[in-house]
Amino acid sequence: MNFAYRLSVSAIALTMMTGASFAQDIQIQNSEWWQNAGQKFDGVTLRGVTESTPASNYVADVLAPKFEELTGIDVQIETTSWDQMYDKAIKDMEAKTGIYDMVYIEQDIIYAYLSRNFLVNLTKALDENAELKAPEYSEENFTSFVENFRGEGGGLYGVPMEAFIKVYLYRTDLFNDPDVQAAFKEKTGKDLKPATTHADYAEIAEFFTEYGKANDMDLWGTTAQAHTGHPASWYEYFESVAPTYGVYNWGIDASNNYAATVENGGTMNSPEAKEALKWWLSMRDIAPPESVQSTWTEVATTFAAGRAAQGLVYGENAAWIATDEEKSRVVGKVGVALPPLEPGVMEEAESGEGYIGYYDGGAFGLPVTSKNQDAALLFMQFMALPEVQEDWAAAGSRITLTSTYDTAKVMEVDKELGGYYSMLRDDGKLFKGAPEYPFHRQVIEATSPTFYEILTGSIGPDEGLDMMAEKAEAELKNLGYRK
């Protein structure tokens, strides 16, 4: 998600300091240990590549300077678009050129990297080099999100550096306005409150779209991440909408010969999947006009501009939408809720048989091709120290250590964010990352052209999902997964 990010005067205003001055304010325990550990790496420069996100920018601007101050090891972090980041990292590891000592690993890409043996087993590396293990570093400190970056045998292959859920944001100023409440009650006979079902969500969306037209406002009832040529739309449907209808893991059943079609035991083109797609398309049709060209970035800016009354928004954007007065018109007007669900989905999520939405994030991994693996191990541990987490969490709406929830600044920001951090802590278990498929990109590339045709109206949703399920199975057979 490529966007500039700067926090406003609020509970997180401290993060507006420059990277260098802010880094000096971080107090590191056992600083002498870090100084001694860095001595044998005199003259070493570590290079990393990552997506330009608030969390990554904090690494580049704050943590890297502090680490250099402590150890003398220079760290150069290249922040760029997701596409460029992935392209640079994958080409470096494939060609074994060793340009990068750290690469950003999206949660949904880790399985492909592991299948190709691109990454160092960090657990094993630190066990074998005890002198490099920092006193305050422990894998036990991480939240459950860390499990997404473990390989066979439980070894850790990435240090989580951002983690967030995709939540239902709504405008509290609109939902709590007496005149709006009265108008909604008159039209629907119901009280206006965040939706818990798709039918209620649609009713609210239709109301606010009509309300905006009637009152000459640039206001629509919902956001939609519905770009007609970018995988962001594919992701929104399969990872954020379909699960709320009980369609999990993209509708592919790995335990049943990787079936995708209903005929073979999959659910990609099931009645529930088709209902979910039609509902989402109907929301797209009453969303702001930019929605047909919106990725995750544009959805966030649309909501921040006050153009939508509600929407599904990646949690990493929650902080700046709710607090940055220079970038957001809805500061202090944002509420957070769980996404609307079909009956039975919550029960399946609570039992561990399903999930209600997407738990996203990423980690820094150490390529086996790195020429500075020992120095890189130091920096990756540094990013996981408890004492660097509080301001990082405030700056990037991310929490990867359990202790961070109880820090003063995070608890204060939580109030401004309508309880987002509390939801992440208490309800994060109801969300799930992408399925553990090493064929992630291949399936998307095989099915997304048809999905885009559905979005443009060239193919109907029922026919399109039937075609996508067949294409997914054909690709999985070609790759050797489906027998």
C-alpha cells in the first residue's frame, strides 16, 4: 500500500519528530551489549527492500538510525511500491546476487518463499550462534500472528514488523447525528447503528447514498476496493467478503485434492460464493465513482475524505484516518466494528473452523543469499525489542508483541481509534491470514482476468465464478498439486 503518511497533533504527535531525533529518544536496555555485538561488523552496510507503508517508513526513518547509533552498522532501507518491492526481492533471490540482506515478506507470500528455500531459518541461526542472540529478544514475545512465518518444524523465517486486521469503519458523526438517525428511522423503521448482517449493511449503504444525493453532499453509503485491473479487488472479495459468507481459503479445499469447483468438492463457485459476489457488486454500484479504480490505498483516502459513511478498510490506515488532520477530514469521527456476517459464520470462527476476515501484515526475512547474515540477524532482533514497539505501534497501527497493548501511548491512541487496538487484541483470533498456499500468485494470475471481466460486466457473476473455479483447478493440476 503505497501512500505518504504523517501523523497529526494528537496522542501520537511525538512521532512527528525527525527520524534522527526520535531515534535518540528510544532507550535501549543493555545498550552495552549492542555496542559490543556491533564491533566486529565495522564498515558493514545492511540493505533491505520493503513496501512503503507507515510501519516500514518507521523502520527506515527511526529504527535504522538508532541501530546504527548503537552498533555502528549502517542500515539502508529502500521503501517502494508493493510491485517494485516484490520484483526486486524475488529477482535478487532467484539470481543469488545478494544485494539485499533483508526483504519484506507479505504474509500471503511466505509459503512460496519457503517452498523455494529462499529464507534463513532464524530460530536455527540464533541457536547456532548464541553470541548473536540479544538478551531481550524472544520469540515468545510475539503475538499469535508470528505463526504465519514458521516453517516445518516450527522454525521462524521472518520477524513480524506489521500486523493488522481489515475492519469495518463507520462515521460516528453521521451515525450519531439526531437528524440522520430520524431520517433513517423514518425510512427503514430501524435504529441507525453499525451493521452486523449484510442485509443491514446494504440498507445503511443505500440510505446514505440516497441521503448524499438528496442533500447535495459528496457522500456515498460504502467504500469498495473494486479496481477493474488490479489484484486488490480480487483480494477484497476472496479475503474480506467471501469469508463473511462462510467461503474460506479462496474456496479451495486443500484436503480434498485441491478442489475449487462445487462438482469436485470445492466452494469457489458455491451458492454462498455467488451470493457474496453479487452482494459486493451491489455495494460497488452505490459506492463513490472512484471505487472502480480503487485499491487499498484509494479506499483509505476515500474514507478519509469523508466520501463514505462506512466501509471495509485495512487497519494499518486506521490511525491516520482517525487522527491526522492534514490528511483526513474525519478526525475524531471514526468508529470501528467487526464486519457484517451471515448466520453461522461467527460460530465457525469462534470454533476455529472458519474466520470472519483478513489478518494481514508482513515480516522481514533474511535471504540465504545475503552476504551479511550475522549483522542482519542483529538488526532483525533489534526490530523485535519491546522498548522500540510503543511509538512504532502508534505510528503504524501495528502491533506484533503482546506487551505493546499495555503501553501508555497505545492505550491512549486506542481511544482515538475507536478501540481498534482492543479489537485487534481481543478479536484478532477471529481473523485469518491468507491460506498456506505456495501457489498464491499462480492462482491469482490464472483467475483474475476472469474476475476483472466480471467487474466490467463482460461476464455474469455466476458464470464468472464457474469459470474461475475451473481455471483454478486447471492451474493446480498443471502445477502438480491436483491429481
